Amino acid sequence: MKKFRIFSLIVAMSLSVSHSVQSARAGQFLYLASTKEKTIVAYSVDATTGLLTQKSSTELPGDAGPMAFSPDKSFVYAAVSGLPDKQAGVATLARSKDGALTLMNTALLKNRAPYIRANQDGTVLLAAHYGEGEVTTYRIADGIFTGELLDRRVTDKTAHCIEIDPSGQFVFVPHTSPNKVYQFRLNSTTGKLIPNAPPFVDGPDEDHLYHQPRHYAHHPSLNMAYTANERGGGISSWKFDPASGTLTRKQTLSTLPADFVGNSAGADIHITPDGRFAYVSNRDVTRRKDGETPHDTLAGFSIDSKTGDMQRIGIFATARFPRSFCIDLNGKFLYAAGQQSDELFTYSINPKTGALKHTSTLKTGGTPIWVMCGEVNDPAKE
């Protein structure tokens, strides 16, 4: 437990480091979960080119879903569904120095979860449950997800994401259909969630067209948060009060080209480690004619270093149906998974403008559902 507390302190201190320091990080691995293949594939990341080299593939006990790291990156937690009796659970996988994963345990979840996250102490796993409209917390013991239910809070339908602020005290749960972000306080000792005051904040007005917050990202150094908005494709910025742990909506922008025709659904959101750029993925959900090319994109935004205000810098074509993407730990490369094209697009990020340049396409296993980057795990340095 002490190791997790020390790690949490290191994380908090690292929030203020410069981009030049971050770029000196050691090697890293990218993990890609594929639903159809029921696997997590580990790739090494070339620090210069961003190119990926497959290192290992690990079978899961069910259909792959969202993933999360333990705070010290020793473990990967993977939500799985399609277990016996149609149950859902979370698999705990131990990471080795070469990036390979070893399945340690699988324990049941109350319901299937589209998003999971471990708290900063490494003692609690939090889950959002879309269909049931609730959030739950579970015990993690010695890095292993145990399946012991600690708390259950009924919220509203379409609880899509669950994230924690850098202090580890406050939890945010975007809900698409009710157009809300629920707010909680987290007791890391008991795993209990206490509704904040107010218990939720509203997303953009529905006539705005860019509403329904789906995924959430906290800024690495500013008291700001950002959401990808599903309905119509949008991004919103939120002022974060670190004392009360509450959000106040500030700015909303479209993530779609002005000449876009059809229907699009915003999905994932990530911010570069230096906090200068944010990106949102857009899934084209238009019923198009046979042979007509869908318009799936990534939208990029610059973030003012003082105010947190956003300005759109560009929109970039990407793989089909980009449900999940990630940014490497140095902020140099972006990886977007095409859920319906079974592809992983690699982009270089222009360090001055934030513009994306497509540099390679990797064919993946069926239905890539989640992608994330983690540093090399070296037990000798623990």
C-alpha cells in the first residue's frame, strides 16, 4: 500500500513538468484490446518514428472491453464480457519488463462496463455501467481485482465514462442521454462514492447540437477538464474547483467540418502530456449509400496555457469508426483504432501546431475496442 501512496505523490509532482522533460521518458508499450479476437496485443513504440512492433498477444477469458492500468503500471485491468451465463468481469494481467501480459485472475462485475479506472492508491476499481445507469466501486488487493463490491450508486441511463481528478478525491461520470456529468467525492479507504453538491452539472443546451458528454479528460496542469460530446460531435471545457471538486461549463466547440453532411457521434478525448493540445474522435453514423465513403475524423484543438480556452487547429481523416485512441507518453504520436475497419492509424503530432500527420496503418485483430500506452515496467527500479 505504501508503494501506491508514494507513486501517487510522484504522479502529482509530475503534473508540472515541462514537455522537454516528458520527452526524455524511457521506452513504452502500446496495448490494443480486440473484441473479436479476445486478445490484448502488446507493441513496443519506436521513440523516434512512433512505429509499432508486436511483442506479444495474450488471450482473455471473454470478449475484450475497456482497459486501465494500476497506478504503478504493474498490472493491466481489462473488462470482459461473454463469460459463462452471459456474465461480465474484469481480468487482472501482470506486466513484465518486455511488455508481455500474464493473466492472474478474473472476477465478476455486477454488470458490463464500458469504462473502468483504478484510483490513485491502487485499492479501488471504479466502473461506469451504461445500460443500467449506475456506477460501482470494487476492491483491489495487492494489485488484483477481487470482485468485492464496495459501493453502488444509481445515476441515470448511459453512464459512459468514469474518471478521477489528479488529487484522487473527486470522480466524474459523463452521461450521454440525460446530457449530464455526475460528480462524486471518493473515499479511497472505504471505496464509497459521496454525491457532490450539486450531484451533476448539465451539458450544453440541446439546441447547441454539440451536447451529450461522453468521455472526460482532466488537464495535466490547469484547473480545467474537457469532455467529448457525442451528439453532433463536440468538445466542452469545464472550470474545475479543486476545493469543492465541482465543474462549471465554460466553452463548447464543434468537432466537425463546417461542410459535414450527415450524422456524427463524438467518442474519445485525450490531451497531450504538456497540456497544449486536445483531440476528439468523430464516428460517422450516417446511413450512406453503397460505395459512399464515410467521414470519420479526429479533431484537434489548441489549449491556452493560462485560460484553458480552446481553438480548433484542424480536422484529420482517420480509420473507420474511431471509438478509442491514445497519445504516447511523450506527446509525439497519436494512435487511433478503427473499430469497424480493424486498423490502427499512427500519426505524428506537430510540436508547434498540434497538426496530425498520418504516418502508418497497422492491420489489427477483429474489432479493436481499446488502446492505451504505458511505460516500460522495470521491477528492478521499484
